[in-house]
Amino acid sequence: MAKLWITVLLFGLIGATALGQEPILSFSVDPPEVHLPPGGETSFRLTAGNNAVHAADDLTVEVSAPEGLTVAPEKGGIKEIGPFGKGKLNFTVTAAPELQSGAYEIKLSILYTYCIDVSCFQVADEFSVPVVVEEKAAVAPTKRPLPPWVIPGIGILLIGIGIGLWAAGFRLPLYFVLLLLVVGGFVYGVRLGQHEQAQGIAAVLCTSCVGIEESQSESPTLSKSAVAALSTLGSDVELIVFYAPWCHSCPYAEAMVEEMAKVTPHISYRFVNVDTDREIAAAHGVIRNRRTIVPAVLNVNTGEVVFGIDDLENKLLKLLGVGG
């Protein structure tokens, strides 16, 4: 019976961890609340933690601060944050001498690129930093971290107690000790950030839900069957290819559409930069949940959109209404 309860608890904890998906990057600031007097200056540090199995690139931050507060990053941005790694960015905050005491808020608009092989998408996040302006700025309390040997030491102690009880003939207490070890192991894993790794892997796998696929980006060549199918197109179709300058696989999608348009005069197309024409991209689901998903090809006639470059020839034929 004890074994059954241990098994149930183990699977329950695993299930809770798997369901708790996190974003690709998570953010925190140190100190959590910025304090400074009018006319004073202080700093805070933004930490971006990568919860996923691929690197996040070209992280930039735009700052929006209330009048009287000036915020400047000490460097331009973060070039790369490796898988399950962290990147730090320091900011200097200056309060104008005439700024009244009170609570304020700094908003950080964070933009970064996330790629899976040649398929990339851009992610926009926001993070708020509370600021307290007061004549005598309070000093944030310093938290003393738990020594790293404490939790493993407790585990070794429990194992020793369990072995002693087992040797003395007490069987049930050993199951209880094993149960504590399982729970303690999960707690220790959470403390080390391993739950974020598991959740990050799940988040990466979930990109398939929005059409992010892994594929090669060689120059496209239409198959004979595709040329034959395109020759049957009897009505005019307008395509919009959504791209971004940072997108590695967008040139492949653009070239594929161009090749198809050479086969039949019924295809017209235009390219839309999602960085400059965000409204039209958002209207057609190319920007969703603060993620920009490119390349994407829209059939203006039907409103249907296909994403990515994997099996793109067949996807486009279906989009044009001449595919199987």
C-alpha cells in the first residue's frame, strides 16, 4: 500500500511540473523594488533566465519611465542567452531633484529572437519595476542564501535513518523515508531550476502548435508535379509573404513563392516586413500572444495562412487550391 502511495505521489508531481509551462525567458530584477531620494541615483539589474533548449538572441530593452525619472542601460543589450542560461543587464536610475516622493513604475519592453535551427520567431515581453522615491531611501534587506550542503545533507541523514530502521526490522518507516526522499528530491530540483528546464522543453515542443518547424533552407526547386498542378490554376490569387530581417528561413519562402509565380500569371504576390507593418501581421495571426511567427504566407482571397518552410511546396499548393 505504501508503494502505491509513493507511485501516485511521484506521478502527480511529474504531472504538475509538466503542466506548469513557463515562457521561453523569465525575468527578475535586483533589488525587487528600487529606492532612491529626489535628486539621487541608484541602479538595478535585470536578469533574464532562458527556460528552453535553444539560445535566445539579440535581447534589447526599451524603457518607459514617468516624468522625473531617467533610466539608462549600462550597455546596449544582451547578444545571446544560452540554453538554460542567464543574461544580466544593468540600469541606472536618476530622480530629478523636484520629483515628489511616492511610488512610481518603470516599464521595460523586452524584445528578443528565438530560433529552432533555421526557423525563428521574435518574442515581445513586458516587465515592470516598482520605484519608491522618498527623502530617506530605505535599504532593501539582503537575503542569506541557504548553504548548498543543507538539502543533500538532510537526504543523506534520512537514508542513514532508513537503513538503520530497516536493519532493526522496521519496514514501514523505510517507505516513509523513501517518500520524503522523493518529495525532497523534487524540492531540490525546483531550487536548482530543473523544473524550468522541463517546462522549457515542453514550451519548445509546443511551437509545433503554431507552425514552427525544423527544415533545410536550400534554394527551392519546384517538382514536376507542382508545375503541373500550378498550370491548372484558373483564377487570380494574391499572396502576401510575411518576413522579418532577423528571420533565417524567410528568404526560402520568398523564393518559393517567386518560383511558383513564374509558372502561372494567375499568382501575384508582395512581401510584408512584420517589423514595420505589425498591424496587418497581427490581423492575420502572424503576431499572436506577443510572438511573431515567420515566414508566413497568406492567401488574400481566402484569408488562410501557412507557417514555416517544412514541406512548403505542398502547403502552398493547398493554399492555392490546386494541391491534394
